[in-house]
Amino acid sequence: MQHAAALVLAAVLGAVAPRIALIIDDLGDRPIEGERAVLLPGPIAMAFLPHTPHARRLAERAHASGKEVMLHLPLQAVNGDELGPGAIMLDTQEGEFRARFTESLASVPHVAGINTHMGSLLTRHPGHMQWLMSAIGETGPLFFVDSYTAAESIALAFALEAGIPAARRDVFLDPDPTPAAIEYQFARLVRLAHARGSAIGIGHPYPATLEVLERELPRLAEYGVELVSVSQVIAAQASPQRGVNQRDQANSAHHPAEGHPPAGQQ
């Protein structure tokens, strides 16, 4: 009843409901989970690993259903785990960096934005982040989301400095891929949106994550939040009248440890 009353009051006052945006990462390898993710209701962004066997087909389906398509760009992690095709490493030189970025982008159709896959090492290196933002800026109108797998990440600050529409992930839904834990993280996402005006969550195509989202997304009106695209949240956060000031966010002490992914996903 309290949520319903809040919605009525917001409508009367002309206020904008708190907004959440969601990204499903690591798509392109597993067709069944990928199909199920694309069928989730609403403008959930689908982030595809480059050069994966099902990325092109699923990205076409996502785009046709009105979802934003993202390139989930693999960047070297502290743990040194294998990242797959298109990975950009610390020893990747600028020319090769740009070539891998361009090839990865071409492997996924309809890309509207970029987010980082792992990257806990590379996102703290100024040279590589400068190259990345330069490549994004030169490619065209793309937005950027720092998946924020390391507290030392400077990716958001470099994106904003380069004039790229950008934001940082607020919540990982499934560092513990059990239903109760995912429900807890989803509730955190909703609370953050109420506190800040908007929030971005990232999940993966795990069965439990998809089950929770299939159950919870139809209930968002009860929670007093609106599901919008990632680009809409970024635009709202960039406005001085609405949302979080991104430059303050980029320089804040917000730490990724709460709700960060398992080590193998960093």
C-alpha cells in the first residue's frame, strides 16, 4: 500500500519515479540461456562477448525487440584468467589495442554501448583507458559503463573526461548465484534507485538470475521504480537537476567489494 501511495503522489506532483537499468553480461556462448535473456521483459541491455558463436544472431534478436546491445569488452584482470577472443592485455600496444577493439566491435551488430568484462587490472592503467576512450569516441555515438571490478578503476573518470556518456555499475546481482542472494541484491538495486534517483545493475545468464528477473520485473510498479534503458539512466545522471553527479561518482570512494563478481569474472 505504501508503494501504491507513493506512485499516486509522484503522479500528482509530476515527479519522475526512481529508475533502474539492467545489463545481462557474458552473452554469446550459450544459446539457450541467451535466448531466455533476450526474452526478458523491458529494455534490458544485452552485453555480448566478442567473436562468440551466437552473438550475432542473439544481438539481432535483442535489437529487434527494442533492447540495447552492448559489447562486453574483455580486458585483463588481476587474476590473469583466460578471457577468450579479442582480449586486450597489459602488454597490448596501441596499434594492436585499436585493431582488437575494432574487430570486436564489428563482431556484434547494433552495438549502442560498451562495458568491461573483467578488467580489474587494465581499468586502473591511464594509458590503456585513454586509448579505450579515444577508440570509443572515434567510433561514433556509443555510451560506456564501467563494470567496476576494482576499486582502483579510473575508467569512468577517463570516459567523462573524454566527453563520452558514461556511468558505473552500482550492483552485481549474482556474485552468489543462488536465488536468495540474487533477490537480496535486486532489493539493494531498488533501494539505491530510491535513494539516488537511478541505479544500474549487472547480472549474468545464470538460471537463478533469469528466474529471479522473470519473477521480479513484472512487480516493479509495486516497488515504485521504473525499468529504463542504460542510455536513459546515463542521460538522467548527467543532468545537474536529476540523479547522481557523475564526476562526483567517478571520484568517490565507492568500493566494488559489496556485490562484486566471483574472482573468475573479474
